[in-house]
Amino acid sequence: MLCFDKVGAGGALKVLKRLDESLLTGLAPFRQMSRAEIRAVLDLAASRRYPEGSTVFAAGFPAERFYLLLDGTIRVLRTTPEGEQIVVLHIPAGQLFGIAPAIGATTYPGTAVAASEVIALSWPSRLWSDFTARYPGFGLQAMRTIGQRLGELHARIADLATRQVEQRVAAALMQMAAQGGRRTTGGGIEIAFPVTRQNIADMTGSTLFTVSRLLSAWEQAGLVASRRRHIAVTDPHRLMLVASPPPA
Amino acid sequence: MLCFDKVGAGGALKVLKRLDESLLTGLAPFRQMSRAEIRAVLDLAASRRYPEGSTVFAAGFPAERFYLLLDGTIRVLRTTPEGEQIVVLHIPAGQLFGIAPAIGATTYPGTAVAASEVIALSWPSRLWSDFTARYPGFGLQAMRTIGQRLGELHARIADLATRQVEQRVAAALMQMAAQGGRRTTGGGIEIAFPVTRQNIADMTGSTLFTVSRLLSAWEQAGLVASRRRHIAVTDPHRLMLVASPPPA
DNA sequence: TGCACATGTTGTGCTTCGACAAAGTCGGCG
DNA sequence: CGCCGACTTTGTCGAAGCACAACATGTGCA
């Protein structure tokens, strides 16, 4: 069975609830796998809870394990030679991450930190080839995930290269809302994990100060509502217009 | 045998020479494959020449074929909703491209244009699963290529987010020199494919004007030499210092 | 040879946005 | 309760680099 390392009762319950659900709806990586197969794979997994802000793995280190994110959000960072760090992407619950073996890498290309409290399963990297050989659907889904991330990275690059800061920040908010969002009463979307202005600055290649100003302005205009470390998009439609204004 | 569609005598010779070489040194995707296997794969390929500036495939279209670049350089573009286009990456000879099937995509995520005259082999996408199933090394190398591109994209994002335009332009030059470079007499490196200032601007999220100014300044300082549409880095070491200045 | 067009250069504003300073607010913890 | 630290707000200043205009130069083609 699953071995719960340092997972409190609440965490374990959460995990089981999710797994239950997954057996019904199918967590992406397990689609096209029978329950027995999923069972077998889960038997080999270690489960672990990561408190907010903790590092799951760091760039450049040997890729000893690969992970499946059950709950929470992972932030993937990259540190420049100059020591500044920027947020490359966010990974939502249900996705694989740290899958260096899938791309023939032996070290992690980025650093993964828990953006919120996180629960993740993990397996030793040497099992990767077994898994993909034995369960073709597993490998296929992993490739799809990678493809999707490639697409996101392309889009980020296009963003950074062509848009103004204001549009980038709006786009970053929309993306986080789409990815880690919870509907609120009244048509708004609340971002489910903690975000500081500094985080957003790191995402958009901007500064804390500028982001703060923008959010204040938007809050006054009724586009967003923000508490400390938490942001909700109250008017997604108008914010989207800020992110990509219509040509004329 | 290979079918040469619209390849002139010179092109065909080039192809054969390269293939010959590849049988010796091993083109990346064919490593770990026997000569007979390579032969079999080549038998199914179409070969085609693309004049400079022509589009090999366009973003969003059905991914009907995947390609192996034999000669020349491919520029991968992405068009923003606003119609601006930016250069996402360059692909050097010897690599696979348009490998949407590898990531479970049915349409191309980007547009590929020939940065210089290009010769490429291609296969129908439906053969992808056959190839990877029959020749594991082929799939593995493809994954490595994708992994490498992911890394490059991460680096581009970090660049765009944290560096000044001057550093980005310098970094772009260095990357092109490293990737599509030919040594010149005197320790310099000439970029082997045509590049306009506009191209560089598209790569760095800058403008034609700014790039022109920077190149002029560098030319005066003896870091680069440029003819129309061709650039050589004459002092790679100093240009590298511009790209990433030492911390103190 | 000469024209047309693509490409590159350079000068002058002007906007955007980052740097820095200083102070305000919230939350946790002893 | 009160302190401390993390997070946020707001103001001023200045520079990076974009927009635009006008011109120069090279390249292909008839």
C-alpha cells in the first residue's frame, strides 16, 4: 500500500480522497491504465507532504526520483548565473513533474518549490523505463504534458518579448487563475495558492513595485480583489482585455 | 532509395555526402541503430530542398509529417494574437523537427521557416509510433532533443525576464555563433546562416533600431564584424562579457 | 546600366518602468 | 499585549530603449 511519510491524518485523508476520485475520473497519467495496473504502480510510490516554500528538488542535482503532484501547486524556478531567480512555470495538481528521465536527462533542469502545501507521490527514476514500457498510456500522457509545457513556454517567450509589463502581469494572473483557480461567488476566480507581488514580479520579469501599483489600480477599477498573499480575479473578462487588448 | 524531390545535383550531392558522413559518425537520431535499420528508415523518407525564407510548416496546421534537418538552419517562429512574430529558437542541421507526434500533438505548435537554404528529409507522422517502437534509440534521441529545447526555452525566458536588451542581443549572437557557427581565420566565429537586424530584434524582443545601434557600437569596438545579413563574432570572449558581465 | 526595393544607419523626442527611499499594515509568536 | 519580520504601498527620479522620420547603402532584376 501507499506509505505515508510525514503525512498527518488530514493529509492522508486528502490523498485517499483524491486517489478515490482519480480511480473514477482518471488522473491524467493513469488514463488508459486498469485499476490493477494503477494499484501496482501506487504500491511502488512514496508519498510525502512538502510544507509551503520547501524545495522538492533543485536544479542541477541528480534526478533520482520523479513525482506526481496530488495536491497543491509546484513552482518551477530557474536561477540565472547572476543569482536572480525567475518563475518558469506553475504545475497544477494531477500532473507529473521532475520527469527528467523522460527527456533523457540525468539532472533536474529546474528547481521545484512548493508554492502551497503540497502532497506528492514519487518513484525512483530507474522505474521510468519500466513504467513507460509496461504502460504505454503512461508514457504517452507524460509526453503530452511535456508538449503542453513546451507550448506554455513558447507563449511565455512571446509574451516577454512583445508585451508591456501591464499586459504581462494581467496575462500571468489570468494564467494562474485558469490553472490554479477556484470559482468564487459572483463570477470571480480566486487563485488557490499563495502569491506575493514578488512572485508575480519574478514571473513577469518586472519588479515588486510595479506589480503593486498595477494591482492597486486594478483593485480600484474592480478587476481584482487582493488580500495579502492572495489574489482573486473578480472581472476575468475585463482583465483579459488588459492582457490582450483588441487590435483596434 | 532516397527520392529526391526538386533537389538539384548540388543538393543531392550534399545530401549524399552528409548521409555518408552520418553512416560513419552517426546523426544523433540514428545513433544506436544499425546501418540496415538506418537504410530501412531512409527508404521511407522524402527529401526536399527549401529555399531560404520558405515555410516548411505553419503553426496550427495538421502535423502530417516530421522532419530531419540535413543541411541549413530552421527558424521556429511564433505569431502572437496581435500579429507580431518572434523567433522562438533555431534548429541546427542534424536534428529532428516538427516532431509533434512525439508530444502527442496533432498540429504544429510553431511555424518553421528556412533561415538559409535547407535540405530536409521527412516522413508521414503515422510512421512515428512505428519508428519509436521498432528503434528505441530513435525515440530516446528525440526525447533528448526535446529536453534540450526545453532547457533552451527556460534559458530564453530567464534571459528575457532579467537581462537588459544589450545583454540579450549579445547572448543571442553568442548562441547563434555557438549553434550555427563556422570558425574564421583569427579566432572569430561566423554565423553560417543569414541574419537581419530584424531577426535579432524578433529574437530579443527588441527593435530593429536598437539592434542596429548595438551592432554598430560593437563593430567599432572590434567585437563583431557585419556585412549585410551576415555577422561574425570577432572577439567571442569580450562579447561573452557583454552578454553576462561578471558580478563585480 | 539603372531602377526598385530591401536592408541598414542615425538623430530627436517621449514613454515606460526600474531604482531607491520611506513608511504603512498584517500576522505570528513569545 | 507588544514586538518583529514579512509583505505592501506610494512618491520621486532617471535612464533604457521604443517610435518615428529621414536618409544611406547594398542587391536583384530588367
